[in-house]
Amino acid sequence: MRPTNDRRDDPCSHPRIRQPGHRRLIAIIRSARVLRAAWFLAGCIPLLGALPPSSSASPHRIEVDARHAPQRIVRVRQTCPAQPGPLDLLYPQWIPGEHAPNGPAADLVSFRPSSRSQLLDWKRDPLDPFRIRILVPPGAESVDLDFEVVLPGRPGFTAGPSTSPNLAMLNWNLMLLYPAQLPADSISFAPALRLPPGWRFGTALTVRDQMPDRVEFDPVPLTILIDSPVLAGAGFRTIDLAPAAKIPHLLHLAADSKAALEIRLEDVEALRRLIDETGSLFGSRPYRHYHFLLALSDQFSQMSGLEHRESTDIRMPERSLVDPSLRRAQISLLPHEMIHAWNGKYRLPAGMLRDSYNAPIDTRLLWIYEGLTSYLTYVLAARSGLWPPETARDRLALAAATLEHRRGRAWRTLEDTAAAAPILFRAGQAWAARRRSVDFYQEGALTWLAVDVRLRQLTHHQRSLDDFCRRFFGRAPSSPPALPYTLEDVIRLLEDLAPSDWRGFFRDRIESPQPHLPLDELRTAGWMLTFTPSPPEIFTALETAESEVNATFSIGLLLDPGGQVRDVIPESPADQAGLAPGMAILGIDGRRWSKTRLSDALLSASRRRLPIELLVENGDSFLTRRLDSSGGPRYPCLERVPEFPDLLGRIFQPRGSAGSSSDR
């Protein structure tokens, strides 16, 4: 359809009709056009009442009363503009960043719709439990929705535990309904919030008015509201990470104790360098301001993060900033979620861009969305100083070794782990080595390491993934609309940077089963995967943070601290001895189970060349099993390959603030 100011279809604009002798004909034609338009409008008038409300209608007003958040109850009153007749309301199901239909509709309770103080009948769609139908009475201009949301819900991200007696992470997608007739971006919400006395908060939303017991925010589209969680708590701290910058960057901390808020000065400085490094890498800021929202509580879901355009939703154990081991394991969540402002929010796979939170998404390109983000997390954590370079290398080694032990690689492609993300997120750790898990994170990271190394090789080190990032994510205005991409867009840019068969490169790695992890580019980068009898610091830190005992690389067992088997590696000594997830190890070599005794037994068995004897509980049966553990304890690490240059060292080298000077 041409623009309305294009005159090529206007018969009055034809040069011959513009001749002076044709003025009467021009008047006749124009009169006919006016009459035709009038007839059209007259026919449309009866239909206007049947149309859904437009985006220019008054906003939905929503007030969330979180004063009972410590009791794990939130009360909501929402006023929806409406017209007489059927009104379908949707509870958000597909939450951006969760890659699965996790909306906890079962946690919305005490639902009472009304209009002009009269309760209305409602019914749930029998084929769609996320859809509620209401009949708006004659003369009504709005519908009031009163309901509660009970917290915590089930395991997950925003559906998971999100409150404690002292703090709360409030996600708007849990606390609203929206009309099914309109695209999500065309629906406006005017939010307000009540918090317990003395609580402070942080959010990317703009405050319109604040009173002692209530805060009002500027109206925003539904897509912005759901993308703007609120962190609140009694123990609260805000740190300005870029006091001299044009674009504010704030760190908001809420914790169950004051001691947990004492972030190290070194980490604050590293986060400031992270802001510089992201500016250097991407060359733009796709946000007006940025807020790290960090909840520190042992009552939340642990080690979880969710990305948003202008903020994060990160939840860590209470002492994650002050305990060196926990800090080592957790701190990379901050750069990971920040990178998603570019990769996942500003730019995202075309199949994941929808105009409704209740439409399924195509997750096949998560190896770019999450995999590239995971690789850049290693890079930026090292460049900013949040990690020393050896920690970044140890994380790469752990990822590579874990993936090499995924026997599911022989039948499931990396692309399928992405396509199956909605079900794999729910699968848990049991049988992950046979099934594969959400490997698009770590194998995606190693794939993009290979891309980085390949770019450097093909261009004689004149180009790298930094150039790709500036071209792919750069030039973003401060509040851009989401810009979707396809795999073809990625390949086209790579071919422009370094002509090569990139399509074949990705086809072999992503779309074909790979029984063994391709690590040629890692070797070309100057490093090779090997194993050591002593665990790296990051390995021990992750075991602590994830409450696990990882003997994957020695006897093929992943356990919880109590000895419960979480997974067994196919063809490993544990698998050959008949162990399986769900069994429990009660004793080791005649003594009660403990992690220390397992470590001692592995060391002793490797010296004496004797099997380890385990007492195993399987249901109501007790079994004795012997495991060959002559290899002793084994932990992954990277070993330098001297015949190749240390490209990892170059990749992890800080770039400084040269690329972010425009922010200042």
C-alpha cells in the first residue's frame, strides 16, 4: 500500500487533466471522490461499536498492594477500559526470557470482576486455561478486577519463590490480565504500588508521584511494564555505577541482612569497568538507563537471573557478595543479564517476536540468543575484572568437559536442544547426560568462541567477534523497537566480515548430531581440554552454590550433598555398576556416606588400584555395588598448547572505555 501522500493514483494529478480546459472535469472527479468517501464512512459507523478498544483508549489502571508480601500474598485491583459485550482477558503465559509457557495462572486466586460495583459472572475458556471470559453489561465503560496472587509458586523464574520477610522481587506478569483483542504493545497501563512500611525499591519504571505508603509510575505499554520488575526490601542499598555518564547505571541491592549488602569495592569498580567494556564492545546503548536489580536471600530460587531491556532480575544466596566462594560462582550473572539488553531485547530471533504473551514462540535460535550471550559473559567478565582470566578459562573447560560427556549428543542436535527448550527446562538433571539438557547455553558459547577464532584466522587477526557485535548490535537508539533477525542475517554479516562457508560451518555444528564436541578452534586459540586431580577454585565454588557433588569426570556420578544420585554418565563406572538417578548412596567402603569420604576413596582407589564399594538404596532395596575408580579424581582444565598463539589471552584483554566515550 502506498503512502497517503503518493499522488500517482490520483486522477486529478495526471498532467493532461491539469490542462486549463479540463477544470470542470477536475471538479466532477473530486466531487465523486468526496461522495464515495462519505458513503464508505456511513457504512462503517454501525461497525465501530464492534471494534476492540484502540491503543489511544485510557490506560488500564493497576494497583498492586504488596504490603503482605512477607506473607507471600499480593493483592491487585485492575481497572480495564471496556465496552459492552464479550471481553476476553489473558493471563501472560509465555514470559520473555523464560523461553517456556511458565505463566503461573494457578496462583491467581480470589478473582472477582465487577462493573459499577456489581459483580460480574466469568468463565474460563475450556480449551485455554489462561483465558477468562466476561460479559460487560450495557452502559459500562470499564471493568474492575480484584484478585490475589499467592507466592511462592512452583520452581521456575518469575513463577518461583520471590519473597522473604524482608524483601520481594515483584514481576508484573504475575499480577495482571490483558485484553486478548489487542496487540500487547498497544495496551497502556498506569501502575501503582504499595509496599510494607519502611521498604525502599528500585525499578526501571519512572516514578510519577510518591507518598509515604504508595508510589505511582508513569503509564507505559504492557510490553514495557512486564519488562520492568520492582525490587523492594527493608534492607536496601543503591550504588551509582556511572556518576559521570549521560546514561545512568544503578546497582540496587536488597538483602535479608545488612551484612549481605556490603559489596566489595573491587566489585563495584569491576562493574563500572563492565559498563565501559559493554560500550566498547557494542558501541551503543539500547536503553535510557540501566538498573541491576539484585535480590540476596536464601529463601529465593538460587542462582537465577532474568533479562530485561533496562534492568535485571537476579536472585542469589544471601551472602553471595561477601562469601568469596559464592561470589566466585554467582557474579557472572550480572554481565550475562546485562548483555541481554542487546542480545535478546534489542535484537532477538524473528520467531521469538510476538504481539501476545500467549502465542507460542520459535526457540530454535537460542544458541545465538543464549549461546552468544554466554560466550560474551566469559569475555566481559574477564575484561572487566569480575573474573581473573584463569576463571574464564576454567569455566570454558568445565563447559567443554560436561558437554563431551553428554551421550545424548549422538542423537540430538544442538538446534533441537533449543527447539525443545520449553520441555527441557522442566526436565531436571535426571538422565540429562542421555537426554541432553539446555546445552544451547554452554555449547552455544563454545560455538561462538569457534566463530571468534575463525574470524581472526580468516582475516589475519584484522577482524574478530568484536567487529561482529558492533555491526550487529550497534547504532541502537536509547529506546529502539525490538529488531528481529534470522540465521540468514547472521550468516550474511559473517560472510561480509570474512568470506567463508559460514552456512556449512553452522550446519555441521548446529543441525547435525555431534557425538564428540568439536574443539579444534579451542586448540587453535592456544589451549586444549585436559584433566587434573585437583579441583579449580571455580569448580568447588559451583559445587557449593549448586548444592551438588560432581564426580562426573571420575566415576560418572552427579549427586546432591546427601548422596542422592542426580545423574549418571552413560558408559561410566557408575553406569556399568547399575546406578541410576533417584538411588541414594548410603555408605562408602563400609562407612557412612559423605562428600569427604567419596574424595578420600577416589584418591585411595587410584593408588591401590582397587574398586570403591558402595552401599546403595534403590527404593526399599539395599544393594552393594563396586565401581572401578582407578583413574582417581578428575577435574577439567585448559592446558596451554605452545605451538599456537594465546588467542584467549587476547580475547580476554580489556578494551577500556574508548568505545563508550559517547555515554559520558
